[in-house]
Amino acid sequence: MPVNQLTNFSGEENESQTIGHFELICQYDSSQSGNLVNGTLVAIESLSSSTSPILIKKATTSPDFYMLGVVVNAPTGGVAPGGAVEVLTHGVVQCLFDANNTTAGHLALQSSTTAGCLTDSSTATLGKTMGTILQSVTISSGTALVWVLVGKM
């Protein structure tokens, strides 16, 4: 079931293309820098006894078990630190990938080179696997949006 009605099927004008359930509204930690854009992989911050509310940040390049999901429905320019972020945890969505080609059927893992991105792998890695890649894409440099069936494994 679609999350919202798309009027622009190319996903432009900030209409992210998503099909899924289990979306959360989270607060982006105000001490972080840079905006969160559609497709960014985010993680829950480590908690302490005084942490309230639970905050999120861009996933780092160090593997951990804190990955939460992918940013969806962000406004043009992204969500600034301190803002509310919609995060898809299970479903089909376009995710940011680092400068490695993707192969449909491979797995989407937390990138070890680009924060907030995923990377292609033919094998699962505990705590780093975010879902199954649905699209083969050549990415020679920078980042690119790639369709993924998201569901942390």
C-alpha cells in the first residue's frame, strides 16, 4: 500500500517514491551537522539514562547495530538538525549508495566509506545488512539513489 499519492512518478519536486509500512517520525540530533535528504541511512544514537527524546543521526562508516532505516519525504534541501524526520524501516524505497555498482538481488550493507549511504555486497554481514537491492546501477563516482527492499537483517 503506498504511503502517499504520487503526482510526479520521477520522484522530483521532493516526492520520494516509497511503498511500505513501519514509518517513524524521529528527531534529528541538533548537535549534528548537515541536512538529512531522502534516501539517507540513519541510526539511533547511543542512549544514556538522561537521553530524552531518542535522537537519530546519519549512519556512520563504522558497523554497528544502531541502523534504523531510510529518510523519506524530506523537504527540498533536506531536514536540518533538530527537525522531525520521517524514517522508513520496512518497505520498498530509493536509498543512497556509495560509489560502487549495484546488482539486483545483492544485499544493501552499511557503507564503510560514505556516511549515511549503503553499499552493494553479495553476502550478508550481521548488523550491517539493511535489505535487498532491487536495481542494478552503475555508480562511477559520488552517490546514487537505488531501489531497495528495506528490512534490517
